[in-house]
Amino acid sequence: MKGWMGKSKALLLFTMLALFLAGCGKENLTALEPKGYGAEVSMDLIVFPLMIMIGVFIVVMLIYVIALVRFRKKKGQEDFIPKQVEGNHKLETIWTVIPIILVLFIAVPTVFATFDLADDSQASEHINVEVTGNQYWWHFNYAGEEIVTSQDLYIPTGERVYLNMQSSDVIHSFWIPSIAGKMDVNPENVNTMYIEANEEGVYWGKCAELCGPSHSLMDFKVVVVSPEEYDQWVSDMQSVDPESVPEDAVAQEGQELFEANSCVACHAIGSSPAATGPNLTNFGDRSTVAGILEPTKENLVDWIMDPESIKPGNKMTGAYPSISEEEANSIAEYLMQLKPSEITPESAGN
């Protein structure tokens, strides 16, 4: 009795924990509320097999109950032996063919969807973005637009956006649960997929492949805006002058420190593809600092002063001279003023 009670308590605790964790997701970080074509296809591939499995379960339970009631041992028939069906070719054919048919019902749509979502035959007619996965951030280069961004990917609603993805170091996996499925990002070859969002908003993306100590912190955002707003954003980004001087005196000092401490050796402002670190052209418009922190000046100063404590194993640690907190504050002020466009994650979220 004690063992039975213990198992019941463990099962109840597990059930409560599962229900609790099921409510811990974020609205724009779930595959169960699709907001894009790829996510809708994936959702269909979840629901359809689930319906088949529920149907199979019901049929099996009905047969089980019928067998349990009809062929149970009856009083006075303790020695009765039912008719044996071992070697019945008809039955064996039925319970072999039916599972094969069910597997085909599941496999065929999955194969068609896989090839559909990887089809790049129309890529030349749509937006193309070269995506680079790095430990532990994402880089986006808009082909033919002379626009380079990092961490925040801007796309318009109702338009296919083709992503040509490659890694600069280890294997990553690009995943926007609300908009599209996963795609591996490898160092050796370019993998292509397309995404198409239906609704404006800011959608969270994740790296879905263990890639190092800060793998769980390798987040990015997809900012979905209207086609008109997207055109305006493109125009604003193309008009950025990397040499422009901010009006604020503290920001001016920060710009000088940014250049003096060789920050420009890794971080470009503008469309320069040569930079090895995240592009900072529209840093002040980003929805997060380092992909995970609230976009506040205090958090940015903490990141500049000690990036290793926030993202262990990142390649920024030790890559620049030691600076004081006052200098970090000036650099942060300069970076927070890099706002080339009124089209921002905040406006898309609203």
C-alpha cells in the first residue's frame, strides 16, 4: 500500500509540474500559436498525426473492451478454450497493412512540407538575407540592399524572406517557433529556408543546437512590420552616415572612446561586411542588450565592463583594453543614441 501511495503522489506531482511548466511560455515564443506560413505547416503536421493517433487509440480501446467483456471467463465455463486465431492470414494482413497505411499518411505530408519549406526556386523574386550564426549571436546581411544588422531581423508581413544560413564556428540551429521551423546552420555549407510572417509583432528566435556554455542565451528577435514600414526602415538604414557626430557631449566622448579603444575593429556602424562582431548601426533601437538583457543603459554598462559574467565563453571578453566605468558609461550613451529609424521593435510590438 505504501509503495502504491508513493507512486500516486509522484504521478500527481509530475502532473502538476507539467501543467505549471506548460504555462511558462511566452506568447511570441511558441509553436502552438503559429503566426507564419512555416509555423502553420508545422502545426498541421502536429495536429494531423495526433488525430490519427487518437483514432487508433479509440479503436484499440474499443476492441480491448469488447474482448474483455465478451471473452471473459464465465462461471461454469472454466475449462472453455476460445477458438484460436494463430496463423490467421487475414488478421495478420489487416494488422500489418493498416499501420503501413497510417505511416504513409503521416510521412507523405511531412516529406512534401520539408521540400516545400526548403524550396529556393523563387528566391530571386523576394528578399534574401545572409544569416551567420556565431557564438553567441546572429548576423544578418540583406543581399543587394547594403544593410547589415545583428540580433534583430526586420521583415515585412506577407512576403517571403529567403534565409541563406552558415555558421562561422560551430553548428547552430535557427528557430523562430511562432513563424517557422528549425534549420541547422553549419560551418561547411549554406542551408536555405524561407519565412513568411502573417502578423506584425516582435517574435523571439532561439538557437536550437547546443553550441557552447552560453547556448541558452543565444537569442534573437524577428521584427515584423507592414510592407510600407519595412520600405521606410530600409531607406533609413541605407541613409546612415557612420561618421556623423552626436549632439550630446557625453555621447561625443563615447564615440571618441569607441574609436580609441578599437571597438570599430570588431563592430561596424553602417553596412561594412568586414566586422567580426555584431553590427551596431541601429543598436539604440534593439529590443535587448546582448540578446537577453533589457535595453537599458545600466545593463549595457554592465555588459561592456564584464561580458563574461553575462555570456560565458563569448568572444568579446578580453578583446579590448580595460576601461573605467565612467568610460563605459560614455560609450553606452553613444551606442544608445544609434537610432536611425522610427521603425523599431517597440512600434512593431504595438
